[in-house]
Amino acid sequence: MDALKQGWFSEINDLWPGISVSLEVTKVLHHEKSPYQDILVIDTKAHGKTLVLDGIIQCTEHDEFSYQEMISFLPLCSHPDPKNVLIVGGGDGGVAREVVKHPGVHRVVQVEIDAAVLSVARTYLPFMAAGLDDPKLTVNVGDGFEFMKQHRGEFDIIITDSSDPVGPAECLFQESYFALMKAALKSDGIICSQAGTAWANLDHVTKTLNHCRTVYPVTAYGIAAVPTYPTGQIGFVLGSLDPETNFREPKKIFTDEELDNMKIRYYNDRIHRGAFILPRFVEKALAAPPVVPKGSTAIL
């Protein structure tokens, strides 16, 4: 709340030093401190209702759909038959709203550690929380780590919709988490996790992708435009246990009519392919390190 000054909310965080996103506030709708984080909901002049966790903007009514659609449909359309999906986090309901739209999805389980976020979303963010009431979805309040330990080899897709790597979400960016997801996947399963922006956190993106590479034979980093996120862009790390997976070419392509019927506003097969076309400096930084046989020395 200290960031609320003279009618504006300013997102100031050491994760992106020297950068601040500011929104003009018309009304503070809700503020509380849950056992896990500070939760703020504001109504803004240009971007509608906005959810802020620990001082970081999670979503705005104006542009949330681009993030929700991409973190959902990039993995869903890269899998040949994504029947069973696990969502870790995503208490605002946006990812659930998108995942259940996919006609091949039969069952979705969501594990959110903070019940307060679910309650706040239902009250103040109904345009997103509608996903929490879909008959395909079962919501569990609890620790995603503990849930996956009890559900091995069960899911085709695991989507981690986390906040940034501070507070309760910090552990979701470590190698141990990628290994835990692998154990909960079927043999050809795919994971997709929020992975930050290369424009402000290239080292963090590189580390997260390398953690994923230690576990999955096929990996990729894709991007989406979200104007109210730092630098206006967010990225996703994807991993597949199927060595034949090609994230850059969707297996499922929807027609324009199908996309309209599903109320998809950002994603299509062209956006899917384009998500993996990266600027040269990012492409070079994320290039897989050379594999050096034991007893040899890499020549750089």
C-alpha cells in the first residue's frame, strides 16, 4: 500500500531495478494480508480491476487474457491428447478459465496454496474466477509440492501459474520443482511455467530454462505481450518428456470460428509459432551449453 501515492499505484520491486509500472487508481476495492502474502485489489482508470500480490501486478482486466491464453494453449496445443491437466497456483481463476475451453481436456485439477486469493477473485474478479466453477475443474487448497508427491504419473499437462520468484513462489523456479513435476506427468507429459522477462531478468530466465533442461529432453522458452507487466512482455518455460515434441509447431490448430466460439482473443497457431522467435541477444543467452563428454574439455 505504500506504493499508493497521489492516486496512483506504482509497482516498485528489486526484481526489475529502475523500472516502475504505474496505474491511476479510482478506488481501492480490497486489501488484506493472508498467511502467505499481501493481497490488494484496485479499480484503475485505464485497465479496470487489478490484482496485486506483494506489491506486484498479477493481472488487470484490460490485458490479462494474453497471459492466461498463452500459458494455457502453448502447452495444450503442443500435446497430442491433453486429457488431464494440473494447474499449480492460478488462484485468480484465469488459467482454469482458458484450460477448460480446450475440447480435448476432460479433467482439470488446480492446487492453490492461498485460499484468500480464491475468495478475493470470486468476489472482485468474476471475469477470471468464472473458471473456478467449471464442472471439469476440481480445486484443492494446499501445497502443490505435497499434492504432486501423492499423484505420480497422472497428468498430461502441468501448468504453473505462479507469481514472481519471491515469497511463497520462490521454490517454483528451482530444479527440484521441475523434477517433482516430471514425476507427476505421464510418459509423454508437458509442463509450462511462468518464467519472467528477458528484458529485465535475463539471468533468471536462463537459470530457469537450464533447470528445466536438466529434467526434460525437449525444452523451449516462449514469449507473450502483456502491457502491464514489466517491459510489456512475459515468458514461459516449457518442457516435454516426449523427445519428438516440437513446441514451435502446434499439433492442434483451431479455426477462426472455433477460436471465436471459445472467446479466444490473443492465441492462434500463428501466435503460437511466433512466440518462440526470440531476439538474437535472448536466443544467444538461452542457447543450450555444449555437451562435454566425461574426461574431455570443451573448446570455446
